[in-house]
Amino acid sequence: MSHLHLRSVLGSLTKHLNEMQQLAVGADQWVTITFPKGVPKFSARHKEIVTELVFLRIFLAWEAFLDESFILYLLGKKPPTGKRPHRLHKPPTRKTAVRLVTGGDREYADWTDIPILVKRANQYFQNGEPYSQVLKSQQNFFQQMKIIRNAIAHTSGFSKEKFKKLIRDELTIYPSKLTVGGFLTMTKQGSSPPESFLESYLSKIHFAAQRIVPN
């Protein structure tokens, strides 16, 4: 039952995404609660911090999913439904597969840059599938995720400016003192039914993951 490995990879991602979504919902509720005397209030700023941490965990889970699913497909594993990808290389062991993906001189591969991901997929699988099409069709979305991740994880002026540009693209203006967590909790314009930016990113990751590992 070779597909069980990929089923567990998809299941692990889904579990992480659901847990993080529940944590974000909890933070949204906690900020409205009046706690007993002596218990520190859960403030709006606390909610923003939790939301940023939620996003980072989501991003890490997505990277882990790409990494593990790619290695398993390269080893010839089959998804829960559908056919296994046509491999252009057939490494005999997991260690060899990892060495191929990392280039041999690095400890890990970059799973955050879409052009690099598409190039890697085309190098190892026929037509780059099941990665190429879904990644290219959602390229702007994944680039936004990387910009947001960097804005949370780094303090460089470059990361901040990239984030401000993203905000202007989405909102036309950059509200004064808008934090990354504040942006993620905002309702995405034109969404129907209304959803926050965080919820939008979550739903698109779910969609992409199920295209890569059909269940």
C-alpha cells in the first residue's frame, strides 16, 4: 500500500492547517472576553501576535508538505487516488533522492521560490507534474505568502518595503501602523462569502495540496 505514505503527508498538513485555523478563531474570540480580576486581558495586539505565529506555522507546514511529497514521488510512491507521476530520475534510496533535490552540497532545498520549484519539478517529473501547473497558476498567491513570512520573520527594510507594496496592491493605501497580524485578520475585498486574508491563504493551500496529492 505505497500510497499510505503520501496520504499521511497530506493528512499531516491538513491537521496542522486545521489546528492553526482553530487557534486563529480562538484568538478572535479571546479578545472579546472579559477575564476575571487578576487575569491579564487578551488584547488586540495579542491577537495580532498570535495571528502572525499562526501564519508562520502554516508556512512551515506547507514547506514540509512540499519537501516530503516531492521526495516520496521521486521514490515512486503513488498518491491515494490517481496515477503516480512519471519520473525522469529514479533514485534507489531516500538518501539519494534527498541528495538529488538539495543538489548534494546543501542540507536542505528551497521550497519558497516558485520559479525554482517549477524548474525542479520539470527536472525530475514529466511536465513537472503534479507540481508545475498548480504552482504556476497560484504563483502570485505563493509569492505573497513568502513576502508575509519574511515580514514576520525578518526586520530588514527590504522585507518591510515588500510588505508595504503588497498592502498597497491589495488595499490601494498603506494604513498607518498596520501590522502583519492586523493585515491577516482584515476581510479580503471582493471575497464571497467574506473571509479574512488568513482564511484566503488557508483555503488556497488546501486546494493546492489536494491537487498535488489527490485524495
